[in-house]
Amino acid sequence: GAVVSQHPSWVICKSGTSVKIECRSLDFQATTMFWYRQFPKQSLMLMATSNEGSKATYEQGVEKDKFLINHASLTLSTLTVTSAHPEDSSFYICSAPDTVDTQYFGPGTRLTVL
Amino acid sequence: DAKTTQPTSMDCAEGRAANLPCNHSTISGNEYVYWYRQIHSQGPQYIIHGLKNNETNEMASLIITEDRKSSTLILPHATLRDTAVYYCIVRVGGGNAGNMLTFGGGTRLMVKP
């Protein structure tokens, strides 16, 4: 199947700093990518849809000014958590659909905000 | 997307078949059944999907009832590495990249020695 990578796999930062997470489709192009967040013992929750060449679409309750998304190319989307606080600590996962619309997920990024 | 219902947890003996059920009684004619699994602290892994015919690949088999209101994912010879949360998701498929996946609670499968 198709491969999606994320970087970094884990990050620890101080409260108030910003953190950038990259999501790459390695062997296919994706005009759309999705960002999810998962808290301990919970299911994945969609945060936003990243669209190449246009603005991201955010789910209700997700602050677009806090979670900045940039879909710079057909193989790269970035999520920046601005002014991170401890409550933003979570497991962030991206996904991208391949040419037959099967979604493939990255390995996830564990963010810990101190 | 149609809502799905799965048991919260299941156990399976190593080497035996694991049969994971999923109910999707409100599924529409153009909605596919997708199965993903998530091993602890990893991103979800695609397993298999189907529309109405049974499907098989190197990982699993998917059996969809004739009325499409339920399905079963079969892992023919479960191993300890198959311990994971299994998600059954119903969504419109076939080329519309704008359709995201909506995750429910899934089934926590525990494969025991």
C-alpha cells in the first residue's frame, strides 16, 4: 500500500512555543490530506482537511488560528500548533487518500507540552 | 456517513480465526465498508474494504451480508501482533478525495497465547 510519513515522531516543548509537524505522501500525490487528533483511550477525531493550493477546512471547535495548516505541495502538508499549552498534548495523525481513494495514515506524532 | 456498531472488545486465541462483526444497518447504496486497525501508539493501518462482494487480501477477508447491513472481518490465523483496535467505517468511496473517515470506538481485539 501507499506510504505516508510524519516528522517528528515525538516532540516535547515548553508551554507557549510553536511546534510544526510534517506529513508527507512518499509514493503518491495527494491534493487533500487530513489531520486527526487522538487523546489517550479515545478514538481519532478529525481536526481539519488540508487542501493543496487553498485554505484548510476546519472541523467545528478547532481553532484555525491555533492549528495552522499549510499544504505546500502535492506531497506535503504541515500542521503548526501555535502557542502550545499542556491541553494540546496529544497524538496527532495525518492521512492521505491514494488514487483509488483509499486513505493511508502516517505513524503519528506524539506532542507533549510541559 | 452511516453509523457503525461494533463490540467494544473481543478475545481470540493465537492461531485461531478472529471474526470481528460490524453492524451498519443504515448504509447507503454508494457507501463502502472499510476496515482499519490501530496498534498501540501507531497510526491506523488500512486492512481491506468492499462494496457488496466478499473481499480477500493478504491480511484478511471481508464478508458482507447480502442486504449489506452488516459485515465481518476475518483474520484467518490470528497472531499476537494482531492485537489492536479494529475500526469498521462506512463511507462513500471511489475517487472522491474529499471524503474523510469518521472513527467510532472500534473493537479492541486481544490475541492471547
